[in-house]
Amino acid sequence: MKKPLTIALPKGRLFEQVQEHFYNKGIEFSFEKRKLVAYDNKGLLKIFLVKNSDLPAYVAHGIAGLGVCGEDVVYETGYSFYNVLPFSFGGTKLCMAAMKDYKSDSKETHMTIATSFTDYTRDYFHKQGIPVKIIKLNGSVELAPVLGLAPYIVDLVETGSTLKANNLEVLRTLTDIKVNMIANRAYYKFHYEAINELADILREN
Amino acid sequence: MTEKKNGLLQIPQGTEGLYLEEAFRHRKITKHIEKVFTLWGYLPVETPVFDFFDTYSHLLDKNRAEQTYRLIDREGELLMLRSDITLFLAKQMSLALDEKDLPVRVFYADTILRYESHEDISSNEFFQSGCELIGKPGREGDLEIILLLFNMFKEISLKSVKIHLGSRSLLNSLCKGFSEKEMKKLNTYIDTRSREKIKELFMDRGNNEEKSQSIVSLLMFIGSVSQFETFVNENRNFMVEDTLKEASYLLNIASTINELEGSDSFRIDISEIGGQDYYTGIVFSAYLEGLSTAAASGGRYDSLFDKFGYNASSVGFSMLQRKIEPLLSQSEKYAPPEASERENGEDFVKAYKRGSKLKKDGRTFVL
């Protein structure tokens, strides 16, 4: 019997969508209570459930050969992987927002931005030659303009309802974020046939 | 254990020390690898620990330059610590070699330092070993170095190795007229297997969708010799003469290797394009089950020595040896020998004499 491929899946919002998609393609799995390792019904996969932001580290170090992850998370970790298969679900946008009535001060030498996505935000504005001061937050970023920490935020926007509830509006979209099945390069090279077969099973029509 | 003074035993992030059994194992593996290289007629080279940064700066892209550790000497010259033995070796051999000496076969095994935070934040000190075959252009040079790499893995009992053979010159034949920026983009897209982006890039260069798709399939190809032959025949119409020539050369190399060593360990892989810009011909990487990065990589670079004013082609490979050592940790071959010990209450003189006899027979004795 073939050794199963190893794959890391992210806890949280994305997990249910991934599980449903795999189920629709005939690959079923579930995690017993408090357990973080599971196998699928076909014996194709050994699945690890990990924190979203840690997922790239597990794949980069080869603990899991594959992973399902948003481009935003990969970018922030600085790792680079093979994008084996893009998914249409889980996509979102990385946007800059501010309070609806916020008027920027023309004497401002730089924009102050609160975000969890510090690397992407810094690189994006530096490429455009716009000076920015970045404050790193680990969550509830939309509070920053409300409480006066920073006039601008950069955050993921899906429906925009959180922004709306806090009287914030999107000023610009920095990038569209897609979810991909990623692979550790060496792992892919060693197991490319099995990984390509898996990608064919999981590919959306 | 005695209490240690606070902070006295802290070590800088990224440095590495080896002790006892692990150090023994490391040295024994190194010796074994060096023995394989020597049996193939390769002689050792020792390169300096640091050199002038300016000598190499034009050969390092932005990322590579950032990875180097730099320091200023007492006269104010900017120096760099050895971050890649190949570069230091190219300069050293350019200074030492004469055309009549060629071909020259050399190997090295030494420490390098470079910052690799994304790869492994806990290790910036590496042990790099490898070989260079200088002054032997063409097919036989390429074959020798790939077969040497394979035999090295076989000798140290890592027989499950998979060697992926690619070609930088094949890639270059597809990208004639590309600007430096476009080449950089393409390398990044190949390096992330971003098929759609590769396709868009070739369509932007004026190729139609069908041809661009065919180029994507070529650049992403991994498979056996016969699969590649079939692929080339099916896509022949989309390939220019130079691309067909390079594909045919690669097939020739792979077929000869298959004939000599079987096909299980070799794959044609056009997405192997070599990590360094100085590669000009065949490129390859070796992969092992359980390693998160390639175990070894190499290729042909016919213009690197030119940068140091010496005209010689070269082909070689290197590996970060400490990465493969955990795979050999259970091998008895590299374990410290079992030792006999002085018996409890045994007289020192008597034990010394007994030990001397045992040591003459090649056995280890602890007084």
C-alpha cells in the first residue's frame, strides 16, 4: 500500500470549506475530539490540523508536504512554495480602510497604518514610493481607527460588514487573495506523480 | 552539574557546534564522501575563509548579497565570509590554473556561513561539500559529474535518491529577447509552478494561447526519458530549432545515464533551472525522502571562470552535508566503534599492556 501524502489544513474559517470541497470530491475525513491528526477514507492523506499562520512553517520544514493556505499567510511568513492547485473558495481581498468621515491632514509626512499584514503592506506602499508608518496588530484591526491608534488599517475584507459596523470604508484594494494547495518543493519533486493525481481529483471543474 | 554563569554559555543565533558521537559521525561521513571523490580522481581544494566582497558582488543577486556576512578589515576594505565555496573556488582556481593543466578535478568540504532565515532560522552555519570538473566541456563532462553525484549517494547508502535533470540552456532558448526583468519574473513563476502566470508572460510576448500553453507544459515537465521523448514529438511544432537541440541533448544525457545506472533514480525535469544565474547548460538537483530541501544541486557554468579572467568551462555540484546526516544517523557504518574498557580493579600497567595489544588489532580500548 502506498504511503499517504501529508497535508496541513488550517484551523478556523477556511477548514470547513476545505473539508466540504474534499468531501465533494470523494475524500472524506474528520478529526476526533481534541485530535489534530486524521486520515482520509481512501488512505490517500495523512492530515494535520494546524494554526493558519503556522501552516507555511510546517510545509517549509517538510513536516507536512502539502498545505491549503491563503496567499496572504504565505507572503507574511516569507516562505515560497509550489502552487499546485488554485481553489475558488476562501478568496478574499486585502484592503486599506479608514473612518468614513476621516480627512487626511495635508501636512502628514507619512500614513500611519495598523495591520496584521505588515510585510505585504510595507512592500506595497514602498513600491509606490508612499512613506508609511506601520503598527502591527494581531487581531481586531478595525478598532485602531475607532480608538485613535492609527487613521488607516489594512485588513482582509470579505463582505465588508465588520467595516460597516465600525463606520469604516474601503479606500483601496491592495490585492485579491486566493487560496491554493501549496507544496514543499523537495516533497513535490519526490512525490510529484501522487501529488498530481491528488490535484486531478481535487481540481474544480 | 555546576551552575553556569548567567549568559556565559549563550551562543549567537545560527551557529553550530558538534559534539562526541555526532561529531564522530559527521567526520566519518565526510571522510567516506572524500574517499569516493578521490577514487574518481578528484583532489582536495581549501578555499580562504574570507575574501574581498567587491570580487564577488557582481555575481551575487540582491538576495544572495543580503545573505552574506560582511566585515571591514583594519585597512577599511569590505570583506565577506565564505558563503558559497563554488565562488571562492572559481577565483582561486583562476589564479592558480594554466590551460595546460586542464581538465582539473577538485573537491571541497568546508564550512560556509550565510543567513538563511527563511529556510531555517536556527542554522546559518553550513558544511558544504562538492566537486568541480574544470576544463571538460560537453557531454562527457556532464555525464561524469552526474554519475559521480549518483555514485556518492549510492556509496553512502542513500540509494533512494532521485536526481532531476534540467537544462538552463533549454530555458534560455525559449526566452530569447526577454528583458532582465521578464527573465526574473519567469524564474519566480517557474520557482512557484505558477502555470497561469507563465502562460500570461509568453502571451504578452506575442505567442498565441496554444503555443504559450505548450511552453507551460514544457517548463513544468517532469518524467522519464520515454515520456519526454513522446512530449517533444507531440509538441515539436511549437519548439524553435535551438529548443529542440537542447531537448535532444538532455535526452541523450539521460538515456546514457539510464543505460549505465538504470532509470529508477533519474527524471527529466525542465522546471529545474538552477538556483544561480551563472549556470549555462545542464542543471540538476538530488532529492531524498524526508528532506525538506534538495539534498544536492549543481550544473554547468561555462562563463563563471571568465569573470575572473580565466577561460574554462566547468561543471560541478555541491550539497549542504549536514542536511543529509540525520538520514544516516541509524547507520552502523558511521557510528563510533565499540570500546573495551579497563576492568574494575584492573592494575593500570596491566590494563595499558592489554589495551596496546587490542589497539594493534584495530580495536578501541579505554584506560
